[in-house]
Amino acid sequence: MSAHYPIFLVVAPLMAALVIAIIARERPGLCPPLAAIALTASLWSAAGMLCRVLAEGPFSYHIGNWPPPMGIAYEVDHLNALVLVAMAAVALINLITTRQAVASDFTGREGYFYALYLLFCAGTFGILVTGDAFNLYVLLEITSISGYALVGLGHRDAALASLNYVFMGTIGASLYLLGVGYLYLITGTLNMADIFSILPRLFGSKVVVAAFVIAMTGLFMKMALFPLHGWLPNAYSEAASPVRSLIAPLTTKTMIYVMVRLGLYVFPPDFTFNHLLFAKVVVWVAAAGIVCASVLALSQTSLRRMLAYVLIAEVGYMVGGFWLGNRMAITGAILHIVNDAAMTLCVFLAVGSFTHQLRDDRFATLKGCFRRMPWTMVVLATAGLSMIGVPPTCGFFSKWYLIGGALTADHWGLVAALIFSSLVNAVLFFRVFEIAYYEPFADPHQEHRPALSYAEAPATMLAPMLFTAAGLVGLGLLTGRIVTHIIDAAIPAAIL
Amino acid sequence: MKRLGLLAVILFGALLVYGTTDFPDWGDPSSPAATHLSPYYIQHSLHDTAVPNIVTAVLADYRGYDTMFETAVIFTAGLACLFLLRVFITPKETEASGLYRHRATGITLRIGQGGRLPLGTREFERIDSQWVPYDLIIRTACSLVLPFIQLFALYVVAHGHHSPGGGFQGGVIFGAALILFAISHNLRTTLKAMPEKRTNILTGTGVLIYVGTGVLCLLLGGQFLDYAALAGLLGVDPVMARSHGILIVEIGVAIAVMAVMVSLYYNLASAGHMDEGL
Amino acid sequence: MNTLLTLKPLLALLPPLGLPLILSSCRSPNVREAWTFGAALTMFAVIASMLPAVWAGQCLEFTLVQVLPEVSIAFRVDALGLLFALVSSSLWIVTSLYSVGYMRGLNEHSQTRYYSFFALSLAAAAGVAFSANLLTLYLFYEMLSFATYPLVTHHQDQEARSSGRKYLLYILGASIGLVLPAMLIVFHLSGTLDFTAGGILAGKAGTGQVTVLLVMLIFGFAKAAVMPLHSWLPAAMVAPTPVSALLHAVAVVKVGVFSVLRVITGIFGTGLLAELNLGTMVAAIAAVTIVAASLIALSQDGLKRRLAFSTIGQLSYIVLGAALLSPSGLTGAMLHIAMHAFGKITLFFCAGAIFVATGKKYISEMKGIGWRMPLTMGAFFIGALSVIGLPPCGGFISKWHLVLGTLEADQIVFLWVILFSSLLNAAYFLPIVYQAFFCHPEESLFERQVQEAPRWCIVPPLFTAAVSVILFFHPQPFLHLARMATRHILGGF
Amino acid sequence: MTTAGYINLIIAKYNYWIYIVLMCIGLWAMIAKRNLIKKIIGMNILQTAIILFYVSIATKKGATLPILGHHDAGHFVDYATVINPLPHVLMLTAIVVSVATLGVALALAMKIYNRYDTLEEDEIHARVRES
């Protein structure tokens, strides 16, 4: 069994999605448990793969028993095993937490919702584990199409936001496909490891340069790097809350993983970081993106829109960190993929809890929420502190590596941008906390205050949320181990 | 905005031109793409899978996993349209708003929201609100052509091993046949022949055949989608098992594609109401 | 110095984290307060139990978790840390007593929240005291910032809101904007963050880098209220008085100066600073703050605001003492943490007692109050003496050492600063006492009915005033610890 | 390079130039057109351009279809005589993907039309601002 974990990981949700789609109308009650079982299986496989990688090192799985590059191979190494565990856990936790919200937001079509949800997850897991550049494109599209559909059925202007997302996403994916085509043209293969071994002979070729720039630009589009972020704020804020807390942690982070994979294991790191001016330009773009997104976040009036811009800034963190090209910064970027997924999940679950209980998440509605929904606020506060970067939450430690890496590279622009964004995040979150903390009091000493009804979310929603919040601290405390045992091995030894 | 867009397009075009100057010439048989990996397929696929059509062999076997997800993509698209457009509130049989024509006299009635049919539904038939004249020639011609199209679709699926064709192509042709039926008659007639529920089940089943074959290989001790593992079950040698395996998954693909085509058409044409359209 | 691996530093943090107990008994105030006392007493007992070992020259260490490959969350109890922890934990007991009187006397709302966050703040303060490296210190420093926010804004009205904003803006802005990058740069330069007696930057950073880092860290720990990052402290006085008393005279602000002390001694190292002649720069910054704060205090009419500006000045004494880099200066700085704490908390207790009994906040309204509330004003007088630095109060001992320190460092100008500012201290405290007692009966603003505040508001200031006096005669526990710490830092003199 | 060199460059890669032009047309339509359906058409042109590009890679001058006869069994075929099958396989997938994207895009456009009664972007934005 354990030899087949890589395939099990992807096929379990895929099969469950098919079965759910068939029984969706007749047996809607069966769908959520089935989905939960499938994702548990995925999480189990992901964890098993991580254990195996830690014990034996990277391994691969040849689908159809065709050795690469003839067939498609799944390559499991430290990098994707780590990200996989995080993503699988995020998907499962979100599934469990949002069950009530799904029932009320998607009445009558829960079954189809869960099928699309699982397809989205299967695609994401596949992207993370595949070792074939074209296979990645197919999986990317399955993720995107299910994502478009899930976003499209949300708040009022969701369809418009989703169509915009379709346009940007398709351009991004097409550019990636074109880049892969260029690589195929010049190397004759689609297998990532094979391309990696052939490319050093072709450094001088303009085709390689074009392939690199095109594919990376496509990915930047998909990950909403400023200024290619246009689709994200609307798509995330118009999506229904269970969808938001699924795609927000998964989509952009998966794309960043692909960027890391491409930059380190498809294009040789030497080419990625030193051969072109590209890396330097991207770091500055990321720094500018962090600053601009943070400033834009300040002007939003609802929690979810504010968070959408915070997310864009976080994308800038990871992109900037990765393209600095030194070990510490790349460590930070990879660590932040995991941490940001957890933080984003946590914060959007809290937002989901507000929208589910209060039917709104504009700042004005949040008045007195520390009293009305204390536990949800605890979750939001933990996630907020993590996004600000307060120890011992995990957000601090990835920022630690990112800033450390920027210092190593003497890139003061990025250091300043990261610090600035932390400060802005502090302002953003404390503004929310302040609103939630102060209640419309007439007189502070008055014994009988206007009663705000207690509106805490049900325990089935709260428990996983609190677990996630605790996980933020746990991840933070585990940073040392994650870095020494996993991320160090995930970065090629040539990078110092 | 437009200027910025123009600039972006020009820059992008320039980048493509820049890359293209280093391309090998078009049709050059010694380019890397022609010499690195593809010779293996050309020289070994017949030997490995007993399928003369190399494209089919690569599609369904060497890169069968891609194809599985390709089927899943089309399945997702069908599901997505269903999810986005389908209106799940179905009016009761008796409360039907819309236009009705008395079969005998040709008088047309409009029934408003919550209304009922005056007599039993036998005497009235529902017609589309944007009424298209009844055209005997088109209907008859299409009905005549349809079986041949469907037969051809089956041929394309079955003969994918030896000639251009396969599950996708066959599935699309089959789906097109049904859509032609829907266009030449109307949506309700098609829905009677091919109910929505059936397309939904077929969509899932088609992909499930593909994935299930993969899982079956896994259960029989091979790798996922390693059709050679089916040899024992099919009673042939591993190479022929691959050939048969390819056929099995192609059938699955054909079913899925056909059902999705029809389902997409249903949803898009009727805006999710499943009563009338086009 | 021997090191001893033990759980005790961690244990010391645990009692205040008995939050669930406090929260769970929110329906019965008596039980809730009992838990608070239990936590306070246990914490004090654990901290005191470490005294003998430290006294014997040992150093208690405990690593909680290796959170980064090179840095861990670790605790180390040395003389300096223990001194600070002893002061804050002992005063917590007293303040808890006072809180009961004050909060019940004014019938405040949300008392459970108040006690919970109070406990959390104390845990954070102890964590700062016992931190073995800069990261741990930063962690607890931030925790303290967040835990005190609900206390500062306890009233939840418009005034509290704007003060709370200011509070967070200064404290959090400075710590994220300055301390965090400075910490990373230090780590980048030296590869470690452990507090080491000789500093960790010697030979690893250029003069320019050290100067920039020093400025970033001194101002970054905005809780030390070095000007110009001081104005959060007067604003924070909207808090209930026990909060002002313990947090803004002892825990929070002392955490600030304690962090500065730690950074100067453990990160830069006195040797490096002396070599680059940077001590004088810091001392000059502190001196400006001392004089300016004292001058501003003169003009304040609100009693708590005057106390706040006095605190700003007194905190800079500690920074000044450390920046002198001389043995007596350091000893004086550490002693001043303790001595000023006992003096200033007395003053705050008294201010609170006056507010509870009469509702008066302004000094101009307090003429003749001495005869109505003799105990309170008596305690106030002793506290004022201690803060001014006159015998027979503890404040004298620390100021004495500071003065000695300026002489040892051969920086006479700072001697004059200290003396001048003491004069100013007298000028802003003594008139209050004078007005309270020596005014014509017809000028007295108080009717005969006015009485002393409730018992639990009176006993604590009397007790701390008494301790202030006792510390003058028996400064040994603190003096000894301070001397040990100094010896450790300077490598034995 | 001489003029003749340029002409050779253009002639030798003319399929590739065509795909570049198609791709730019598609991209331009997606950026500049204000009608959502036109944008969707632009998206399809973009995807088709990529398909043309891939298929162009597969060509070999003078080679035939990648379908072997049974007489080819048992010996290795000269691969220069058969075109490269792999890009065709990939493009089968890409076609399906573009059909799927098109389907979803049309479904979304339909929802948008139902909501705003128009497919012109400017009018839609005006409606959004109104509400």
C-alpha cells in the first residue's frame, strides 16, 4: 500500500468526486462524509509520503509502469511532501469546518459543491506531486476550472468576478503551456528532471530565456503577484465563504510552489538566479507589490476585501524571498508557503464564521464581537498576530527567514517592504480588533449595558477553527525541525 | 488602459519573436523535439502496446495519466456548468407555466405562473416560447442521418487503434448527434430520449471506467494504469492487455465526453431550466 | 558561573497562566480573586525559591523548544533577571489586594477580563525577566504589549479608544519597525542571539552598524519611554489605577528599561560600547529625557499625568546608569528598577485611593486633603521622598550609586543632570504634599465627611511605603543581586 | 545578417510567425475588447494559437502520419519518416481543456447576462456601481 501513496493521494479525491457527482441528487446526505473520508485518505497518504521521504529520501512513482521520460512520473521529495501535508490538512479542515455554511450557501447543490471541491483538491495535490511539466498543466486546469465554478456561485457579483478570473487564469495557464512548449521544442522532453539535465548545455539559447520568462510570467499571473493581481480581490471577496477559505490558502500557494519547483528543479538554479536580470527585477517588483498591496488593504471596508489585499502582499513575500536566491531567503519562501496556507485558512475560517453567524463581515457589523463571538475572535486574533508576525506564531518565523535572507542579499528594499507590511498588518488587524472590542457604551460604569446577543458559531465549526489557531503556534514552535529536517534537504546544496 | 494593453501585447510579441529566432527550422527532422523522446514512441509503441496508431498508444498508455485528467477536466466542466446554471427548483407536473398547443386544433395557450393545464396533458403539447415553425424536412432528414452519425461515432471509438480516432473524437461525434437531435426537434424531446439524470450518471461513469481501470491495475499488483497487470484477467499476454486496456479506457472517455457534451448543451441552451431552449 | 538546568524558570511563568481558573469562576468574584491571589503567591514563592541558588552564584537554565536551528526559546535566571522578577511578582501580590479594593470600590465592569489579562501581563513580564536570548525576550515583550491593551482601554470609551491607539501605535510600531529588524541584523552579523556577558557583536560589526543598531534598539523598546517615544505613557493613564500602578510604574515600563539593560550588557557588551564611545551618546539621550520629562511634569495638573512624566524621567535614570558603563552606574541602574518601583507604586496607589474616596483627579483640587486622608497622604509623602531620592528611603541608595557611577565614568556633566533633575523631582512632588497638609483651613476644599478610602485601598500603599523605608536600611537582597549582576557583566572588578 | 538571411529566417519558420500573430490577436482581444463574448473569443484564439505552435513542432519535412502498419512490427521504423506524435497527444488534451474553459466561461457569461441584462463591460460596471 505505502508504495502507492503518491497515486492514492490524487485518485482518492478524484474517485470520491465521481461517486459524489453520481449520487449528488439522490443521496446528498452521503456526500460530506464521503468527501471527508477521501480527504482523510489523501492526508494520510501525504503524511505517509513525508515519513518515507524523511526516512529514505526522495522517491518516484512511475504511472503505467513506464519509466520517465517516456511515461509520467510522480516525484516525491522533501519540498512537495512538506507542502502536500499542509495542503491536504488545510483542505480537510476546511471541509469539516464549513459543513453548515455549505448547507446554507449551496442549498440543493451541496453534492455538486463537494464534487467540485474534491476535484479542486485532486488537482492541487496532483500539481504538487507531479514530475511532468505538461501533466502539471492539465492538473492546473482541473484546479482552475473547478475553482472558477466554485467562485462563480457566490455573492452578488460573483459571476463577473469569476469570469474575470477565468480570463486572467487562462492567460496565465496558456503562458505556462507556451513556456513548456518552448522547453519541449528545445529539449525534446517534458519530464522535469530530464529537462533539468539537458538545459545546462543550452544556456545560451534565446528559446530557453523566452521559455523561462513566459512560463514565470504565466505563473505570476496565476499567483496574483502585483501588478498582475487584478482578478484576486474580487474573486476572493465575491466567493462564498466555504469556497474562499478553500481557494485562498490553496491556489496562490500552489502556484508559488510551482514557481519554486520550476526555478530550482526545472531550470538550474544558476540559470534562474544569475543568468538573467530577471531575478533582480522580480525582487523589486515583489517589494513594490508588498508596499502597494498593503496600502490598498488599508482602504478596504470589509474584512474579506482587506484580507484579499493582505494575501497579495503575502504573495510578494514569497516571490521576493524566492528570487533573492540565497538559502535563507528560499527557506523563508518555502516555509511561508506552509505557514501562509495555515494562516490564510485560519483567518478565512474566522471570516466565514462571521458571515455565517452575522450574515455580513463589514467592519461596522463587527462591533462588540469580542463579546458576541469570543472564540471566533480568539481565532481571528491568533491569525492576525501571525500575519503581523508576532512570535511564537508561525508568521513570525517565516518572516524571520525572509528578512534574514534579504539581509544576506543586502537587499534593503525588500527588508523595508517586509517591515512596512508588518506594520500595516498591525494597523489593519488592530483596527479590526478595536472595532470588535469597543461596544456602543453609553457610560463605562453603567451596570446594565445594551445587551448584544451572544452569537458564537456552533461547536462543530469552532473546534476545527481553534485547532487551526493552535496549529499556527504549533507550526511556529516546530519551525526549527521543519527547517533542519525538511527544507534544508529540499533546497539544492549548490545554493548557499 | 488600452495603451498599456497594447504595450503589453507588443512586448509579449517581441519576446516571442526573440525566442523564435533561435528555433530550429520548421519541419526540421533533426530538431531536439524530433530526436530526443519521440523516436522512442515511434520505434517502440507497436512493440510495447500492439497499437499501430502511435498517437493512441501515447495518449492512452504512455501518457494515459494525462488523458485521465483530461477526461476529468471535461467532467469538471460539465459539473461546473451544472453547478453554475442549473435551477433546481422544479415546478410540479400540474403547475406548468409556458406555451401549450392543442394537438388537434393548433390553438396555442399561454399559462402563467402557478397555472394549471385546462385538460389532461395528452391533448396539449408544450411548445417553446420562441416558437419555431414545425419543419418536416429538417426533422426527417436529421432523424435519418442520426443513426449513421452514431454508428460512425462508434466506429471512430473502436477503430482508434488503427486509424485516427479514439474516445474523444468518437464521444464528441456521438454528443454532436444528440445535440443535432435536440436542435432539429426540441429540448424536451431530447430530454425524454436522454434524461438529464442519465447524462449525469454517464458523465461520472465514463470517468469512473477510466479511473477504475487504473485502480484495478493497482489492485492486481501493477502500478496505477499499468494495463499489463490486466493480462491475467483478460486472458491475453501483457502486450495485448495494454491494447485492450487502451480500448477500455477509450470507451470510458467516449461515454464521458458524449455525456458532458450533451449536459453542457442542456444547461447552456436552457439556462439551467431544462424546459426549453434553442 | 555554574549553570543549573531546571524547570523552575518555566514554573515561574505558569501560575499566572492559570487563566482558565480565573475565567471559569467569573460568576463568583470571591473565588476568582482567590485564584488571583493563589497565582500571585505561587509565582512569588517559585521566584523566591530560586534566590538561594542565584545567590550562590548559579545560573538556572531551561530550554523550552529549539524553535530555529540556531535560536531557541530558552530561559535563564541570573541575578539581574531575578531582581526584576522579584520586584514585579512581589508587587503583584500587593496590587491584587489593591485591585480588589479599587475595582469593587468603583464597581467596575468586566472584572474577570481585568484579572485575567493582569495575570497574563505578569507572566509576560516574568518571561522577559528570565529570557536567555533576544528572541525569547521579544516574544514576551510583544505578549506583554497585547496583554496590557485590554487593561489600558478597560473603560472602553472614546478616551480609552484614542489612548489605546496611541499605546499600540508607539509600542507595537517601535517593536516591529525597529526591534525586529535590529534583532535580525544582529543575528545576521553574529549568528546568535544569546545574551552573553561580553556582548555578541564585538568584532563582528562596524562602528556605523553598531551605532545604528543601538539607536534602533534603545528607541525600539518604546516601553522604556525614552523621548521622543514617550507620549504613550501619559496617554495610558486612562487605565484603572491599579493598572497604572503595577504596569506603568513597574511591569511594563520596567520591561522596557530591562530590555535596554539586557541589550546594552548582553548584546553589545559594555566593552564594545566603551571602545566605540557610544555609551555617552545613549547617556546624552537619556539625560535629555530626564530633564525634559521633569520639566513637563512640573506643568501637569492631573496627578496621574504628573506621575507618568515623573516615571518617564526616572526610567531614563536607569538607561543613563547603564549607559555610563561603570560598575556603580550599572549597579545603580539595576537598583533603581527596584527602588523606583516601590516608590512609584506607592504614589499611584495613593492617587487611586484619593480617586476612590473623593473622585478627584487634579492636583489643584486636592488642597487640604492631607487632614482628611492622613494615612494616604503620609504614604504619598514617603513615596515621593523615595522617588526624589532622599533618605530615609530606598530611592536614595540607587541614586547614590548612580552618582557614584558618573564619577567613576568621569562624566561630571551627568552628575549635574542627576542632581538638577532631583531638584526638579522635589519641585513637582513636594508642593502636592505641602498643599495637602499646610493650607489654611478656609482654603481647604474638603468637607469633614470625606474619609479614607476603603481598607484594601489603604493597606497596600502603607505597606509599599514601609518597604521603601526598610529598603533604605536593608537594601541587601536587591543590592547584592545588583552587585552580582554587575560583577558578572563586567567580568569581575 | 543579409537581406537574404532575413528572408530565409522568415520563410524557414513561417508557421511560428503565424502563431505569434494569432497569439497577439487573441491577447489583444482579451485586453481591449469591452464585450465579454468577444473576450471569450479572444481567449479561444489565444489557446488555438498555442495548439498551432505545438503542432508545428511535430512536423518533419517529408514524414508521414504516426500510424504504423502491421508490417512495421518486428523492426525499428526510421523515425525521420514519421512525424512526432507527442505534440499531437498533448494538443488533444489542450483542445479538451480549451473546450472545458469555454464551457465554463459561457456559463458564467450567461449568469452575468441574466443579472445585468448586458454583456458590455462598461455597462456592467455602471450597474455594479449603482447597486
